[in-house]
Amino acid sequence: MQNEEFFNVTPELVELSERCAANGKIDRDLYTKYDVKRGLRDINGKGVLAGLTEISEICSSHTVNGVSESCDGKLYYRGVDVEEIVKGFIHDDRFGFEEVVYLLIFGQLPDNEQFEQIKRLLAYYRNLPQSFPRDIILKAPSQDMMNGLARSVLTLYSYDPYADDTSLPNVLRQCLQLIALFPVLSVYGYQAYSHYYENNSLILHQPQEELSTAENILYMLRPDSKYTKLEAKLLDMSLVLHAEHGGGNNSTFTTHVVTSSGTDTYSAIAAALGSLKGPKHGGANIKVVQMFEDMKKHVSDYNDEEEVSAYLRKLLHGEAFDKAGLIYGMGHAVYSLSDPRARVFRAFVEKLSIEKGRTDEFQLYSLVEKLAPQIIADERKIYKGVSANVDFYSGFVYSMLDLPQKLFTPIFAIARIAGWSAHRMEELINPSKIIRPAYRNVHDRVPYKDMKDR
């Protein structure tokens, strides 16, 4: 292994990076001149149409008398309202994530036989190669769980004798195996980190065939493997609400882009993981929790609207928390009036806060959800409404479940691998040209100079 100095940023590199910055700055006015949709989005945050999908639909507006108006957000999986899906499995007292996996990949809600089939397949595939935990996870634990998860996914390529076979049956097998294994890889990766970097006992529980995905996460993570029914149900709901969110979100679009090149499943999913790791995408709920921890230090009365409002204004002015000028968990690229996932979450979050004795914190979250939209509207020039997004409550849920922050984004990945798999299959079923958007060069032509003349 290289010594630490090998990885240091030297003064020479600082100087060279400044040279890069000086020669790499593009005039912002040029983006307007050439009508470039930065981030592939228009001024209202609406994405540029880049493809078609049947997997999910996000609705945040409707047309009234020929005019588009914002509306409460809706999310559909294969045309089925997610809120109705949640009501269905809650009413029947079953876990929903496995049902949603089937729906997203196979395009229809499973009947009893199909539901048992997908549960059986996921249970069967939830076993790592015999030496994998020892040789891959324990021998080189990562301080970042997402990097460790991506490394494990890429390493599984070496164990798969049909890794490069992109036929649909083989890709389906690979996707189902990854959906089944993501909880194991994530929890084992955290246990290795906890042991080697935090000096905690190393405990690896084998996943249990009869347990759901959510139950297995809690079973493997906790030393005593114990959890309440409400805890498992709320984690399961989180997986359902995070499983898919349209083809245009960054990590899912990455899956389409990389799949269009003809590469293998492991490479495509590892690329999606790299995208999701970004704090602008999958890491947002960690920021929400950290923001509220700071808020609790500076707000003495969680019910005092004036005191909470003052803190929120300090956040927007860059005078509190991380000085970034943001109220984390508020606003979304697509939703304006409401995020349906946050709407579903809220009632069940309150139930868990009662079970955990944290109702005072829930009241603080509720008050921020009420006050923040108006404060943001007062302080910022915005083009659409602002409301709480799913990250606003998911981090609070995970903290009440005693999930370590290191696992917040991997939990997102455990859910979203279902959507990524469906989109990879869709890209392969409907093959087209390799995805290659255009970039316009805005640099002047420069004549070549001999070395002696430079």
C-alpha cells in the first residue's frame, strides 16, 4: 500500500488546479444564448424529454382550460397509484416491497401465487458466495458504505460465469440476485466498518428465508436481531416509496445511459450506485437529520413559531448549520404542492414517534414543514411551490429505527435497485442507439504553436 503522502494534495497540484479553473470557466450567458437546458431541465425544473417509459409516472401538474396548474403530487408504479398500493398491503397486513419488486419488473400486480414466487426467488438468491464476506467485505472494509457496496457489486462480476451475457433471462437472474443481495452487502459492509473502525464487536447474522426484505435488514443489523412489527412495517414502507421515481432521476438515467452501451449488469448497477451516492441525490436525508440536530441546539421551544422561523431564516441567509443557505428536505425538482411519498410517510411517522417516545421531535418536524414553504417564498425568487419531500421524513424514520447514518443512503439503494432493474430490462427490451446527447463547443479556434514559440 502506498504511504499517506502519496494521496496528499501538494502545493504543485493546487497551482495546477487553479490553472484548470482559470482555463475552464464558461461564460454563463452562453447557456442562455444557445438555449442550453442546464441539468437537462428548464427554468421551472421540468426535465427535457429524453425517452419513454412504462415503469413509473410522476404527476405534479394538470391542465385546466388549456393552462397548466400545479397540483398535489402523485406517483404511479406501472400505472398504479402508490398511495393505493400502500393502503392495500397495510389493510391486508403484509409487507409491500416484494410486491412492488414484482410490479416494477413484470408490469402487473402479483396474484397470490406470483407473490409467493417472487418471495421464494428473493429468499433463494439472498445468499452470498461462500467466501465472499471473508475475502471481499471483511478484508478491506470501506469507510463509505456506498463505495463498499459498489465494490461488492463489481466483484460479484468475477463470481458470475455468465457475467457478460445480456440476454433477458440472464439479466433478469442477475437483477433478482442483486435485489436480494443488496441488504446483505449493505449490512455486512456496515458491520465490518463498525468492527474495524469503531472497535465494536463483529456480528454477522445470516439472512432468514421466511423474513421480508425489511425484516431481514433489521434482523441482520441488530446484535439481538429483535425488532417490533411497526419498525419493520415502516422500513418496508420506506423501501416501497423509494423503489422507483421515473426514468429521469439521476441514478435511473445513469442506468439507461450505461445499459445503452451494451455493458454488463454489474457495471450498470455500480454506475447507478455512484450516482446515488452524491449528496444532491441519495444523501439528502442525512443532511436533514444533521440540520435538525443543529436546530434542536438553537431552538429552546419546539412549539414556538417565531423562534423556529428565526432559525429557518438564518438557514436561508447562510448563518446557521452548514452555511449553505438551504433548508434541507424542502422542495423537489418535480413536485411543488406536495410530494406523495412524504404525504404517505407522515401519518406512520407519527405512530413510530409515539412508540419511540419522540413526539416532541415529530412536532418540530411538523412545524418546520408548515413554516418553511412560506419563509422560502418570502426570501427567495422561486418559480414553483415548495413542499416537504420524502427525505424530510425518511431520515427521521431511520434515526428512530436506530439505523446508523452510514446506512441511510445504502437503504435508498436497497429500495431503488428494484427500479434500476426494471429500467435496465426496459432499455434492453427496447434497444436503440447508444445514448449520446450533444455538447456545443464554445472555445475559439486557436492556431498550433511549436514548443519554441509558446
